[in-house]
Amino acid sequence: MKQENTMQIFEALEKDARLTHAQLSAMTGIPEAEVEKTVKKAEKDRVILKYKTAIDWAKLGEEQVWALVEVKVAPQRDVGFDSIAERIYKFPQAHSVYLASGTYDVAILVSGKTMQEVAVFVSEKLAPLDTVQSTVTHFILKRYKEDGEILGGGEGLKRLPITP
Amino acid sequence: MSKLHPRKLKTSKNCISGKVQELPPSGIRKFFDLIASMEGVISLGVGEPDYTTPWHIREAAIYALEKGYTMYTSNSGLPELRQALSGYLISHDGLSYNPTDEILITVGVSEGLDLVMRAILEPGDEVIMPDPCYVAYPASVYLADGIPVRVPTNEENAFKIKAEDIEKLITDRTRAILIGYPANPTGAVIPKEELKQLAELVQEHDLLVISDEVYGQLVYGVEHTCFATLPGMKERTILLNGFSKAYAMTGWRIGYAAAQTDIIKAMNKIHQYTMLCAPIMSQMAAIEALKGAGKEVQEMVRDYDQRRRVMVKGFRDIGLSCFEPKGAFYAFPSIKVTGMTSEEFSEKLLFEEKVAVVPGTAFGQCGEGYIRCCYATSLPEIEEALKRMGKFIKRNRPG
């Protein structure tokens, strides 16, 4: 039961990082001091990585180009894919980096101000890496849903103010 | 034409039957038009989830429409749905109902309630029910020519209906007891031990029990006991349930009744002439809900539980005593400290702070001094409503 309640703290924070310890305490029934202790410990242990805000940049008129880049890599003795992944994720353009199963090995979510910027990164930084055999770049044309949030607001609530 | 209408239609009033003229309108909807015209109102006056139906359920209904499922079903409902319900009742409650003639698919619990009253009551028969209780309970009995008999319940006794209080009101016209736990409007749940006392009383006086368990899956830290599972009660219980609350499917109008064959047959007889059948797409959606919405229901229950805690604590923090609801999605705080009646309070709160609540008196005389607040509302809205109500209480507290 206690374990389950603690999980509720994280689930709530994942949805809304701004919840205060007092609010989390009211929601879960866990005393405020204990909530604080749990959150502090999670921050220290890097269970909580960071608190971020999801922003629809397109609404602000900010151009931002996203591309999903598939990378085929020759694995290296002893380190497998980890070493090349590390080289890649250190580039700030690499927003997310994953090792994937299937027809390619590493998937990278790349962001840039323009298509040109992304293209330059792929052709000049990524593709020339020693163990990279090939890359396929898919530019994202439209973002519908991200991190569980529907961009553009989804369907909204259509309930009447007073119902039985 | 005039032969069809023997009563002369001189005014709109005298073309309405005396019975319906006598029937008071639902107290819940009293402020409805007013609220609709106001801006910035936070409504805690709703009686439904703030979730839309889980997508896989909606998708199943869309698929059914695409495949051309647009016709009537059998009166008692799609065999697959009755089969699925029968399976659900066995695995969930250990209750075995024959899908052929012991389960009837209804248009929400509302229809089931109406059918059962018409099926079992002779004019003048009495049905005992708690006060406060859901607005349709007394109305359904009244419309079936029965007499609703109210058992007072109170905050001190956690709004539970007690066997000893019922016993005092039993007469030779008492036909049934109508209960709905977890309760709308109070959020009360009756533990199994106390329900057993009720069952003994029912046995002793040879009564029926109509048990509306539509909030059965929405309980917090306690167990819901299906009344029919109590010793000797399956034959005497008409179990009413539906998909509206747990699966966030209020607009689909889909529910069911489970009871012994004779009663289900009688209910079906009325149903075939009045409703014919529940909408087929809603029935298809219900099948999908039973197949696999456990995770979504669980998540909704967890969220309601969090909001319940916030709301109850919030009321107590602003100086209102609030009974801890263990089920459904309503809190029923006392507003007696203000010295106002429930109606005065609700109206003034709406005008001064733009928070809509339902006066407890909409649910019976024993609701006086209370208001119903629904916590199936987003947390920021609940917090804002509590803030506004806090200001209101501060201003309106005598002394």
C-alpha cells in the first residue's frame, strides 16, 4: 500500500511537475514531510531527471525542424553500440538517442532551426563517424501527440455544467 | 383528433395528468439555466466523470457502425453482451446469472429502475429507501403508483441506512427496499457486516431488494459488496448496474438488470413495449468495455481518489465539517456553520463566487444543511473552487 502511494507521487509529478509538496500530500494522503523526503531522494538518485514544460512552439510562430534519423552502425568489440551512442548523444542536436531492434541500430531524434541545420548535422557530423555505415533521415511533417499530450488541445470536455 | 384527446386542451396545464403535475422537477437541475448564462462558473454540480470514454471502447462502437450494426437487437440485448456480463458477474462477484433469462440490457440504470418498479409494484405498495438518495428513486416509485418511504440517515452514522430504522417503517404494504451504495449524493458505502443485518431483515419480512450498484467500482480503500452475494439474497435482489460511471460512458445510456427469471421476464415485457432495446452501438461498446477496460478504470479510480482527498481536506480546512466519502465521486459537506439553508447557500455561492453546487435538499429532507460537490473535476478547478468557497464561508460565518 505504501509503495503504491509513493508511486502516486511520481505519476502525479510526471503529469504536472508544478505540484507542490502540500498538494501532493493532499492528493495522496502521505504527510507533507514524507512527500518532501521522497521527492528529494528521487532527485538525488536521478529517479526524477528534471522538471520540464511541454511547449507547442509552432503556436508561438517558432520554426523548429525535427527529424528521425535511422543509423546503421558497426558494433565494436567489448563496447557494442554504447561507445558510438555516447559519441552521438553528446551532440546537442541529438534530442533523444535510442538503440533499436530491426533494420537499423540507433534511432536519433534531431532538432534544428532549419532543414539545412539538420541536414548539415547529419551529413557533416553523424554520417562521417567511423562506425556509422548509413543514415536515413525522416523529416517530421506534423506533430500530433507528444509525451502523451495531444497538440492542438484534443477533443475537450463536452459535459453540461449540471447533470444528475 | 378530439376523440383521441378526450380532455379538452384549453390550457397547456390541464392537458397534463395530475400525477405528473404533482411530480416535482429534479432539484439538481434547478440552477441549470442560470449557470448556462453565467461566465466563469466552476461547476461541482455535475454527476458524471470528467473523462471521455476510453478510446478503445469508442473505437469499437465506430467499428460496429462501419460494419453496419445499425439495427434493433433482441429485446433483452445482444447475446454476446449478456454472455459477457454473466461472465463478469461470476468472476467479479461469484454470482451466477443465466444470460438467457436472468439478465436484461437496459438503457442505463435509469430505465432498469423504472422497469423494476413497474414490474413489482401494485398501487399503494411501499418501497423503503434512504434519505438523502438519488433523485430518481422516489420518482420511479411514485410513477409506478407506489409510495416511497424514506429512512432518515445522517452524518453521525456515515449516511448508512440501518436495519433497525428500516424495521420501524415496515408495514404490510412494504414490497421492497431500494438501496444505492456507494451512494449518490453522500459517497457512503455500507460494509458487508451491516448489509448482512439488512439481508436478515429482508428475509424475515419477505421483501425484495433493488440494489443500484452503478458506483460499485468507484470505492476508495474499502470493498464494495454486491448485495446479491449475501446469503439468501440472490433470489430477492434485483441488481441494477451500468457502464456510465466506472467506464465514463454516461452518454451511451447503457446498463443492465440481473435478477431471477420471473422478474427479468416481467421487466422485459414492459421494456419490449416501451424501449424495445438498448442502442446496438452502445451494446457493442459495452462488450468492449467488459473485455478490457480494467486498466483505464483503475487509473480513473486512482485519480478520483486523489481529488477526493484534496476536496475533503479542503472543506475541512475552510471550516466545513465533511463526512469522508468512501465511494462514488461526491463529497457531501455540512454547511450548517453558515446558518443558511442548503438552497440559500447554493444560490448565494453561485451569485457571489460563481461556484455551482447542488443543495442537499434535492436528495431529500435529510439533505438539509448539506451540499453535494462532485470531485470528478480537474484538480486546478477543485482547488480554485475551494479557494472561492473559503472566501465565501469567511464572509458568511455568523459571529
